[in-house]
Amino acid sequence: MRFPRTAGILLHPTSFPGRYGIGDLGEAAYRFIDFLVEARQSIWQILPLGPTGYGDSPYQSFCTFAGNPLLISPDLLVADGYLAETAVTNVPPFPAQTVDYGPVIEYKEKLLAQSFDYFEANATAEQQAAFEQFCTDEADWLDDYAFFMALKDHHVEHEGGVWNTWPRPIAQREPEAMAEWGTKLARQVKRRQYLQFLFYQQWFRLKDYANEYGIKIVGDIPIFVAFDSADVWANQELFYLDETGTPTVVAGVPPDYFSETGQRWGNPLYRWDKMAERNYDWWRRRLEMTFRQTDIVRIDHFRGFEAYWEIPASEPTAVVGEWVKGPDKAFFHAMRQQLGELPLIAEDLGVITPEVQDLRDTFNFPGMKILQFAFGGAQENHFLPHNYDTPNCVVYTGTHDNETTRGWYENAADFEKDRVRRYLAVDGHDPAWDLIRLAFMSVADTAVIPLQDIMDLGNEARMNFPGKASGNWGWRYQPHQLTQPLALRLRELTEIYSREPTENSA
């Protein structure tokens, strides 16, 4: 579907400032929305909100329906009566500009455990009723997720955490084992349900605040899910797994100009035939939840719906594999029939075939344009704004996977820098804002800029380096960096290029 001409900022909640070592859904989140309003922005784009595992990547979540408990604001827990004020009087001296995940996870898990104890001892009747209603309303995903995490917590302490290493009866969800473990871990399951109750209470309050001021939130949904997840454990028949629960084939992309061995992501692949037999009910519920969390959704690796690269699980790289036809148009017809209009953005980067373009255009999904990719090739480069063949697209200076624009420009080849300077008639001293202006003046319906570029930061503020196993997802800004002059500078470009909020976009 087409979106009105608007602009916004890309920023994941982990990047908010605060004293608890990681951004959360508390005061700083509300002040960021105030900044968006002052700058006359209409969009706040985030990364996936799910609970993260190894590598701390939001694209490898323990459950596609759940929220990340690390984002729960301790200050709001105190204010809402879910935690004693004394629990947050002595906070460790966490780094201010990055997330040190190990210590943060240890600290916040203990703090959230205290909140659960406090709730069990002090909850009002109203709080108890709200929690019970949440558990009832969300049971179709919450029960499996909470049980999965309770089992995972138990087995991490004993013989191993990945679900297919658990004793076979519970790994395969045999009824007797499910009942036995459910009784054994009842309190742990309730604690995991409680953390989701807290997360969604805080998230939906924040979303309501954003929507009230005309800000729409763009969410992100990875096409594939992590193997070690409640999604796979609870729906094994929907994935290509052997009798032990181990994937037989996995996802990735083939070798290309950037990688001689391709990318072996390792996610299990869907049995689309089984999903089609059930009218894609699992995907419908997944999209429903993401549309509840956010207003618009970007689908990561959109091309996988047309065809995906299937790699034998025994292969160490992505060199050996084959393209396999995906569900294509039948999937989106089914989703539109069940959900109505689909406010989706297609992540159509990489090698995109005419078939993928046809799938995108059949449903009028906007694709993505990345300005950092525009200056390294010929004048026909489709990322150059004068080559945009439709306004129905979203233009970015860069994404969470790229260098910051200042970092990119400083590392670019001389001929690329020269092309930037000549294309924009600039001297190159302010490359981030030069590209922001180019994005805003383009015909693209939507322009989204990473906050790092608005703050003109170098690669010390980069969010993710694809292929790098650790040290990602850590950048945080500081309160003094979110200034009124910055908001007014952004507002001026927004108004000059007619991207300010309107009655229809609010």
C-alpha cells in the first residue's frame, strides 16, 4: 500500500540513554517521541522487539511473538507499583555509550526476579486481574513461550540449553512429559508470563503516546525464525527437521560479490506446503501480533517469499545450495484475505529478480532505497534518486547493517566521494546531512534516517556489522546529544520538502 509523504528516524529502544546499562521503555523513550514531534517527523522505525539470545541480535529471537524483557523500565516498575523503590537505589556503573550485555543481563534478570517476588507478595486485586486477563488473552503464544523459557532456564543449569538437546520426551512435547514438566516448573512459567505482562503494558503505553502525537511506529519482522526458539519447538511440523529435531536444511544466501562463500544463517526453513494446508495460520498470528506492536511492518529478506536459498544443514558454508520456490503470491493473497490491507515495507536489497519485483509490485509494497549504495556504480544505479521509477519506496541514508554515513564517506573510495560532491554540488564537509537532504528532496514517499546520521556520528556509533559474531547492537546516545537545534534543523528540511505531518498521515 502507498504511504503519505513523510519522514522519520530509525532507532532501536536499546539505544536510549539511562542508568540501567541498556535503553528501555521509560522516560528517555517518551522524550525521544517528543523530539520527533518537535522535528515534525511522522515515523519511528525500530528493529524486532523479541527477546534476544546468543549474540544479542534482535534478528535471532527466542520467540517472534514475545517482547524483550531487557527493555522493561525499572523506573516505571517502581512508579506502577511492581517493584520497591529501594531495589533501584544502588545501580552498577554501567557504560553510558554502549550496552555491555553480559553484566546488563545479569543485573536486569535479578531485578526482574525481584519484581516478580514483589508482585506475588504485594499485588493489588486490580494488578492480579490485569495479569490474569493478559495470560488469558495471549495464551495462544504466551503459554508455549513461557514454558519454553522455563525449560530452557532449567536445562541451561543442567545438561544444555538448546531445545533439541533436552530429554526426548519434552523436546518432542509428549503429553505426559508436558504435564510433568508443567507441574515442576509452574512458578518459573508464571514468572516468564509476568515479564511479558510487564513488557507489553509498558510497550503499548508508549505506542499509544506516539500514536496520540501522530507518530507511527515501523516494526521489523525477519522472514525466518531462530532454531532455538519457542516458535520451532512448539511447531516442529512446520519446519524441515529430522527425528531428533535437528534441521535438515537451513537458510542463507549464495556467494556474491561481497562474499565468496555466501552467508549461512542457519535458520530452519519452513515447510510451506504444511503451512498452506493450514491457510498459513501461524504466519497470520505472527503478522497480527506485529501489527499490534507497530503500525507498519518491514519484512526482512522479502525475496525469500518468492524463492529462497536452501543449504544442506551439513554444509559449513552457503556455497552448496539451491534456489527453492517460496509461497509467492498465494501467501500474500491469503494474508490480505484474512487481515485486510497489509501496511508492509519490502526489504528488497541484494540481488532482486524480476519475479521478486513482480511480487512486490503486485501488492503495491514499497521497496527500499539506500543512498550509501548509490555512488559506487554506473549512472544507471537504481539507488540514485533520479532513477527512482516510483515514489512508492522508502529511502534511507543507511540502515542498521551499514556504516554511519560519516563513517561510510570517510572510508569511501576517492571516486565515490567525488561522485557525491558532484551529484549534490557540495564540498563534502557535511556528508551525513548532505545525504539527509538528498533523501528528503527525493520523490520517495517515505524518508527514514538513522539517528546516528542526524547526530553526524562516525563508525563508533555503528549498530551492526554483518558477519561479526560479537560486539554488535550496543550503541547508545546520551541525553545531551538530542538537542533542540538538531530538531529544528531536521524540521526545516522536513517542511522544505513537504514531509511534515498532515491530517491523513497522523
